[in-house]
Amino acid sequence: MDKEKRTEIGTLGEFGLIDQINKQVQLKQASSLKGIGDDAAVLGPSDKLRVVTTDMLLEGVHFDLSYTPLKHLGFKAIAVNVSDVAAMNAIPTQVTVSLGLSNRFSVEAVEELYEGINLAANHYNLDLVGGDTTSSRAGLIIAVTAIGEVGEEEISYRSGARQNDIVCATGDLGGAFVGLQVLEREKQVFLSDPKMQPQLDKYPYITGRQLRPDARMDIIHELRELKVVPTSMMDISDGLASELFHICKASGVGVAIYEDKLPIDKQTYDTALEFNLDPITCVLNGGEDYELLFTINQKDFKLLEKHPDIHFIGHVTAAGDGKVLVTKSGSAVPLKAQGWQHF
Amino acid sequence: MDKEKRTEIGTLGEFGLIDQINKQVQLKQASSLKGIGDDAAVLGPSDKLRVVTTDMLLEGVHFDLSYTPLKHLGFKAIAVNVSDVAAMNAIPTQVTVSLGLSNRFSVEAVEELYEGINLAANHYNLDLVGGDTTSSRAGLIIAVTAIGEVGEEEISYRSGARQNDIVCATGDLGGAFVGLQVLEREKQVFLSDPKMQPQLDKYPYITGRQLRPDARMDIIHELRELKVVPTSMMDISDGLASELFHICKASGVGVAIYEDKLPIDKQTYDTALEFNLDPITCVLNGGEDYELLFTINQKDFKLLEKHPDIHFIGHVTAAGDGKVLVTKSGSAVPLKAQGWQHF
């Protein structure tokens, strides 16, 4: 993007802007019969189930543009919705994107945002088929709806976990939360002395986890190849503990997870200590990791046992046994779901 | 709603609020396999086409809460999306609703908004299957996605209008725009002297058109019974002239419409004059009527001829003949698309 160039949105108008965006879109999915340009997008018939999920990102609540590049933000807005599609064990096919833009945003800024959106659309092999663009009096608003497909025998609900199932988590946890602490600290340093340059080079992994999360479609495709259907699944967006509570409630079960099995990256661990945060609390209650939490029947364990990025963190118990964390010293303490409460 | 009661959203938390809303929802559509409560909603397989549309309403841009009852607003947020589904000649089946709420809103206010949303869901026989609720720093944000179904032989795109087709418009036009002028004037009167009571009783029809529009699903069902498939269709949300431009562009045709055929309600006409507005300009360029504009093959004219609420306003011409309004005096003047530009 040419940083020097600034075209006011008003010069193109709403329709001009949509036309501009429209030009960049090429439909890839056979089921996308009509994308942007009519009153609604049109999807072909399907003998599979379709899943639908929606998420809204608001400036000042979900992101801070002082340290969030617009391209990353566009990618993230799609990724967090794809993560919900993945959590149903489904494959994403289409998205719609609605934008509220204040006059602070130029055409070039909108194009940068769409660069990230289109990058994500290609990465996840889905089509941008519609949306709505409007002016906003209050910063940037991004509302995305994602649609995906899944066979009736393959879908994973939150409610399918059964006693003795194995609890699995992908990737590592807590990084996005600790990365956010770094970004917020560097912002404060910059605000108090604008001559200070933010020091983010020391924390590339965790700041990347916060700014540009990747939905775990790779895992979904691998599970499908191995013919493993999780008995239950969620994405980890509000924090591991909170998600475990959701699965236990929906499935009518309890859970035991083991502190020494929880996956944490070294940079997350070290930086948490630097911030005087308990690394395990960051793993349990940090949000926005967008990893997958799922349960499998024990018969499927052999198929996943050697997977480098799936961790077996515990097992499903009877509802009466509660939800416990077994510490390294071997004592069982009740799990607390703190999650992310926006209110 | 008990006006005295005010429960802060914080006391319930995000999940408490969603649970509260969830309790009121009963799924009616056979294709809604799973609604609110998992990572995504789940729709059953379908041998029909599915249409998807999304629209975002922002406080201060699309609505003014000083004269918009929350219940009406909830209804309208659904209706404007259903109108886009109708414009494809499709039947709506599901919606998702994402809300951004500032702490100015109480649980009771959110419930009132959902009363309108649920009323619309029942009125249009569709299911609320998902959404996202978050805090907002800047007023109320409502993002709705609607899904509908239509057979392959029944769908109407903007691009199907052919020379000699008849141009049809439903209901009457301009009312929502003139109603908005009344609401804005009464607001100014109230702001300058709060002892003055707003005088809206004189204008019940047009203020209703603005505050509580109804998508024309009745027309879609009637067309289906008569086996009339419009060659092209749009909903009239930005203004008749602007929508005619869209259809002409997408279909590669021109159009001639007749001033004396344009449908206008007496209250719209009289009030426009009261505001020194040209009634015909209000009909052509006033927005938010949410009526349907469509074209039919001449062979279908006999089937619709006697319909009390479908007006035959002109005919499709060759692209080279341009887009013209034939005035009462018989002269052809070029149509101008002013539409509603949010930027």
C-alpha cells in the first residue's frame, strides 16, 4: 500500500467502494452460484449439513488499531469465524462481511483490510459472497458470517462427550493473552514517550498469536483423513477452562485435566513470568487462542497418539465427579471458568 | 415491559444474557437442526438453492433511538433482511443476530429489542438460530444475516429483465422518507422545548412506514401460487430510481416509467407538500420503503392485472433508449438515481 495516497471514501460512494471490492473477488467453491452484486448471495443445493456462525469485532473492544495492522485484522475477522466452523468439524465454504467505517478510514485503508480478508479467504479456500458497507460514527465495525459444510456422520456438537473419552487440545494455549499484555504495555510506553520505539521483536510468536490467529482447519482435514470424528468439540476462544465448562454442561459430564499435560509455548511461559502472571492461569483462562478442544473415544487414541500438535490433557468423568485440575503435586482442585466476559 | 425495572447487563454477564434470550426461542423450520447454543447453527440438507444476505444497522446512522421504540427496531432489523430474501423470490428460513450494546442498555431494553426480533421471526415464520452479543463503546449495533430457500426455476436475479417486460412495483412509495421528515421535525421541536409533545397522530401511516416496515413476503407467496416468476427483482430500499438503475445495469436494458403510474399514498403526498418536497421526487428517491420492484414477461400480465397492490409503472426498453420518466405532460426526461449514499 502506498502510504502517501489517501482517497476519501466519499469520492467513490458506497456503491463505488463495493464495486471496487467486488472486482477482487473470484468465486472458488462450486456451491457459490452468485456472490456479491444482487440482493443476496446464492448457494447451490447440498446433501450435507450447513453450519452458520457469526461474530462481530468492534474497535476499542476487540481490537486496538494503534497496534493492529488492518491487513492482520481483516485476516483475523475471517479466521475467528472459520474457527467456529472448524469447531463443528465442518469445512468453511462462504463468508459475508459487513463493515461500518468512520470517515477516518480512506479507500486505501479499506483496501488494506480487504487484502487481509482476501488472504484469509484464499488460505481457507472459501468465497466472500456478500456484505454490507456503511458509514459509522464510532470507529471500525466488522461483522462476519461464515457458512460451512459437514456430513451428517461427521458433525461434532458440544453435547457428545461421554465418560472415559479422552480430552484433546491442539497447539499451545495462553499465547494470545500474554501477547496482548505485551502489546498493551508497549502501547503505554509509546503513549508516555512517543520517541520510544515499541519492543516487539523479543516476542514475535505471542504477538503473532494475538494479531493473526489461524483457525485449525489443518487439524479438521487430518481428522477427516484418519476418519476420527470427535465425540464433542469447541474452539478455544474464551479460555480453556470456560470451554471445558461448556462441554461438560452440554454433555452432562465432568472432566479431569492434568496440569503437566497442558500445552504452553516457552515464550508464553517466560513472558507470563515477566508480567508476574501465573502461566497456568494464562493457559486456563487466557482467551483468543483459537485452538480446538475436543474429546475422542478411547478407540481412536492410537490414531492420534503420535500427532505432534494434538495434546491429551485429561479425560471425561461422571457429572458427579465435577470439573477438576490435577496439579503437578497430584492434588485435584476445582476448575474455575473465568473466561472472557465482555460486560 | 415494566418501565421501573432496570437490570444491568453486567449482573447476568454475556452468557447469562444469551441464555436468557435462548429460552425464548423455539425452532419452527424443519431445516433448523440446531439453533443457538453451539459454536455454529446447523441446517439440514436441501435440494433447493439457499440465499444469504446481511445488513448492519447502526445507531446515529440508520436509526435514532429518541423516536424509535426498541421493539419496532428489532422488528425492522429482521424485516429489512427478509426484504432482501424476498427480492430473490425466496422464502426466509433462518436469521442470526449480532448485537453490540453499550452499558446504557439494560437487560430490560435488550429484552424489548428481542421482543421485536421474535415478533418478526414469527411473522415471517423463520428461526433465530445464532448470534453474538458484545459490549459496544458506541451505541447500539445490530448485524443480521438472513438465509432463505428457493427452487432453481423460481429464483429472480437482477439480471433477467428483457425488452418489453412490464415493470411492477408493490405498495406505495416515498412514505418512509416523508415519515422520517416528520419524525426529525418533531424531534427538533421537542429538543428546543421539551414541554412540547410530539405531534405524530396526524401521520400514523408514514411514521409507521419508517419505524416498522414490513417485507413483502405476502407478494412472494402470491406470485408463487400464481406460478409467476419475475424475470428480475429487487427490493426498494435505496429509492425506486436507484433500483431501476441497478436492474438496467445488471440486465443490459433501458427502462421507461410513467409519472402517472407511480404509486403514492395520500398521506405521503399531502405531507410531502407540507414539507415543500416534490412528491414524485420522494417516490423516486426516498429510501426504505422495502417494497418490491420487479419485471414480468407480458404473458404473465393477465395473472396479476387485477392485483390491488401491484402497480404496472412502465416497461423495459433497449439499453440504447436509456432510462426515462415519462411525465404527465407526455415528455420523456432522463431518470436520475440519487439513492441513499451513506458516505
